[in-house]
Amino acid sequence: MSTPCSTTHPSRPSLPPLPSLPSLRSHLLRSGLAGVVSTTRERSLSRYRMFVAGDPRALLGLEPERPWRLGDLLRLMSRTCGVSADPRHTSGQDVIDPDRTIVALGAFADRLAAVAEAGAPVLIGTGHPHRLLDFYASLAAALSSAGCPVLSPAQGRSVDITTRFGVRTYNLDYVRGVALVREPGARGCASEPGVHTHSPLPLRLAVGASIDGDGPLPAMVIGDHGWLCGAGQLGIEAIGPADADDPAPFVGQAEGRVSVVVPLDDTVRSDYYRPLTRYVLNRACLSQ
């Protein structure tokens, strides 16, 4: 359990009180980050079946320790995310419980506080740069200010990723401390923030470069999709958000390889994540 930020602690900034939980909960519901979300039940069930079948597109780099049946997965997602556990519920919009989101945000903030206190190196990456880049970049800036090295191994190196259009070659890049992949030749500008991907290969490329001497290994990876599950599979502490149709991070958490998963819709407008940024940084006693 974290403690309130001290106004006299020499290493902690003076910050205003935490946003009220009722206001945060209201924002989650109004923005569609939780409550009724844009993810359809049909899509969630399809992804759950893909995970059960061992489809790499749904595993996100995770290798489950045991077989997962659909009923087991539905019950897990109901407990951790808030979706219906009833397999007969097959259509409509899916639901994320905002109270579960708030609890997970608190745990997420507590792990940020711990890594900041240790001044440990972190690696931050996203497969959702169009939506989540600003969220992660704010974390990168705050952790860097707290003395944590924000790593950028393998910058500019290429990685081949299988997509629905075949194998595509992308370049690993870093924007404001956040790893992402781009089309070769793409310029780093607001209109080209990066490519959406679920692949763990960019994470493996970055960690492999660190092992080969391109900087220290991260003590923590903060990210989503393949960054989150790929790191957990490698035994690196991993925290990050996941949507209702991505069961792999929640399985990784249940099996003890992913530290914290925050259930939320990962496709809403980027500015809708700002209150969450303020909440976790404030709770973690990190300057914005």
C-alpha cells in the first residue's frame, strides 16, 4: 500500500492530493475506458477461442503454463476484467468493471513508485502508438526525472513481423522514451506515430540487444500487447493495460509472470488517458 506523498521528503516533489476516486470512476465510464466499451462480445469470444487454440496472434508472446479451456478463460476474464462469464452471452458490447480498473491503476502506480525509489532501468514500449503514446511518454518523463534510466536498446534495427498481409519488415524506434515500430522510411512525426502490432518480437529484439551489451537489462517493462506478455515470458517484471479482448496479459498475471494488468479500452482518444496518467503519477509521488 502506498503512502501519501510527503511535502518534506527531500526526494519527493510536492504534489496536490490524489484525484477523488468517484471522479476517476465517472471519467472511466464517460470516456468508454471502462463500463460499456467499444470491444464487441463477438470479438472478445473470438480472441478467447484463438488463445485456447494456441494462436500466436492471441498469445502475444506468452506461453501458458497449462492448457486453458474456454470456460476457465471466461471465468478468469470475469474476475479480473468484469466481462460476463456466461458463454451464452455471445453478442453486443463487452463490459469492463471500472472498480477493477481503479484497483489495478493503484497497483500499477505502486509498482511505478517502487521502481522509481530504486532508480532502476525501465523499458517502455507500445503496440498502440496512435492511442497510448502520450500516456507512456508521460511515464517515461516522470521516471527519468526520478532517476530511472529509460532504455532505448536496438534503436533503428529492423524486425520482421508476420501480419495478415504477410511478413513485413519494420524498424524499432523510440519516441519520447517509448519504443514502437515504424514502416521503413517513415518519419518521426505526429501523423506517423508508429504501427499497431501485437507481436512480442520488438521486445525480444530490444532485450536481446541489451544482453549483447547495448545498455543494461530493464528491471521493469511498461507496455501493452507483446511488450507486456513478451517481457513477462522472459522473466522481466511487466506492467501495463489490456483490453477485454486480450486475455493473454490476464493469464500471464494469473500464472505469476505479469505483475499488474490494468483492464481498460485501449482504443479510445489519446486525451482520455490523461486523467489516468495524473492519477498514477500522483499516487506514485512522481512529478509530471
